[in-house]
Amino acid sequence: MTFSQTLACAPARPDLTAPPIGTLSPPVPHAALAEVLRRYRVGRLLTAEPVAEGLLNRGYRVTTEAGGYFLKCYVDAATAGREAVAGHHRAMAALAALGLPVEPPLALAERTGTIAPFGGRLFALFPWVDGGHRHGTELSPPQCAELGALLGRLHGALDEVCAPVAQPSGYRSADPLDSSALAHDLRERAREHHPHGELDALVERRLDERLELLAEHAHRRPAPGAAPPTGWTHGDFHGLNLLHRDGRIAAVLDWDKLGRQPRAEEAVRAATLLLNDRATGVLDLVRVRHWSQAYRATGAATAEHLAAATHRVWWERLNDFWMLQWRYQRGDHRADPLYPASAGQLAWWCQEYEQVLDAFAN
């Protein structure tokens, strides 16, 4: 593999100049949905219901004369470009052809691709997949292992169907001085927020704690060359993008963030989102160990890669404030319910660092 420049790593700060659109964007009128569906061989639109989950794009469960479908409206500026969407669609089709649980979009009636532009937006139509979302702690340890193995197989398959990856010379990690300055600013915003509620009070306490943690652990900032190998990843592998049916994964959804990153970090990041107590954020380390061992058994990463990834994701979380930036700098409250468990997980992780590292790497 060839090597390229040093890259900046997550957490990427939110673009505060961009409007907080996504699911805050104007809904698509029924007539527009009907017009888009005329581009496909599915008959007349009968019903359309918004799908509530998700923050970045709009989705509708539609029923037509031919059956049920999921109609997606791409509105997130970072992922809604035509070239990017077309690339995601090609990858999904290739993964499905390899037998992985991925449902690619349907082709337009005129066979000119899978993207239907209308009214300045892009749309795509997918088969409706029956199933439900399950949090990782609702799964047995063997089921967690199956899920970790699935992610490993997806990573391996992406290597087959996507372009070769040039390895960067390294990744610049977040600067704790910059993060401390941001934490001070957000703490002041929380103090001055009106009305001042329970969440604001919690934010103040957690940011006091975060400033102490940043000072305590500043010397543990990952070196640029410490990242595990870069590869293609799903980019957003968590419970709301997984459909379960009859004890198995029926579909891996929402490939909008398909991209290149240190691959083992997705395995760690996904486990921290899935295998936790939803109130406190505390990880179930028994399930984490099953997940990680199965992921490594696919050949997607070594124990050393998982150890490096665990440290880097921990550092990412220590320096990550996107939920608070949405709330206090953009006035966007959609991520507010996620904050208490996220902040709780980080505090616990700092206390149990060695145990978490062991669960991922051994």
C-alpha cells in the first residue's frame, strides 16, 4: 500500500456555519413523493409515513400498488452529493452480490441509475425490510459475537468491492488545549442557558469533570503514527442501522457515511454504542469481549490493532463535544437525549481504562 499525508482524525467539530437540517429540513409533500415514485416501476403511491429514526436524512415508508418500500431523501450536505450517493449505491449492490445482508436501491424505470433527482433534492428507493432494532445488551453473548463477526466480514468485503486504500502517514489527534478551551466556552453557555433545566445543570457538572480529565490525561494524546490500518468502513454502525429478524441480522442500513478510516476503530466505536447500559453508558465487558474476539477471528484486525483503536477512540471521546455544540452553538436539541449516557460512559471509561482495553484486545 502507498502512503499519503497525515490526516486529521475524529472528532470532527460540527460545521457551525451549516444550517442544522437533516430531519429538521422541510418534509417532502405527498405530491412530490408521488412524482418521485413515478420514476420507478412500482405503480401508484398509496400511503406514505415518515420514518422517525435518524438525524441526517429524511425517510418515508411508502406503500404502492407493487408493495412496500423505503424512500430516502438525501438532505445532509456532507453526504448528499450525487457522486457520493452513487458510490454508496454501487458498494451496497456489490456487498449484496457477495451474500451480505445489505439491501441495495432499486433501479429507475429508465435504467439510468438508482438516483431520482426532484425539486433540488436526491431520492432513492429501497425494498422495505421487515425487522426490528435491538440494543446490544438485549442480545446474548453469542449473538454479540455473531454481530462482531458480521462487521469483520463487511470490512473484508469492502476491501474487495471498493477502491484500494492509500495508507496515510498518520492521523493528527485532538489537541487537549483546544478541547479545554471549547469545554470552558460550552460550560459558560450551559450556565447562561435559559430556561436553565436539569440537563444544563448536568452539563455544567460533566464539563467540570471533563476539564479535570483533560488535564489529567493530556500526556496520553495518541501519536500521529499510532493508528491501526486504514480501510473502508460502514461509518455509522450502530443499533438504529441494524435490523434484526428471527434472531439474525436482516439488513445493515444507511451507508451514507461509507468511507476510509482506521478500520479497527469502527469495531471499537460500534461496540461502545451498542453494548452499553442505555441509562449510564457503562459497557457490558463480557459482551464486548465476545464481540471483539469474533471480529478479530475474521482477520479484520489483530489484538494490537484493537488495542491501538481502543486508546484512540477513548481519546476521541475525551475530546468530543458534538452533542453540546449542537445544543448550545447551533440551537439543535435532537441529540440532547444521548448526552447523559455518553458523558457517563466516558467518566466510567476513564476509571476502568485497563479493563476496557483488556476486553477489546484479549
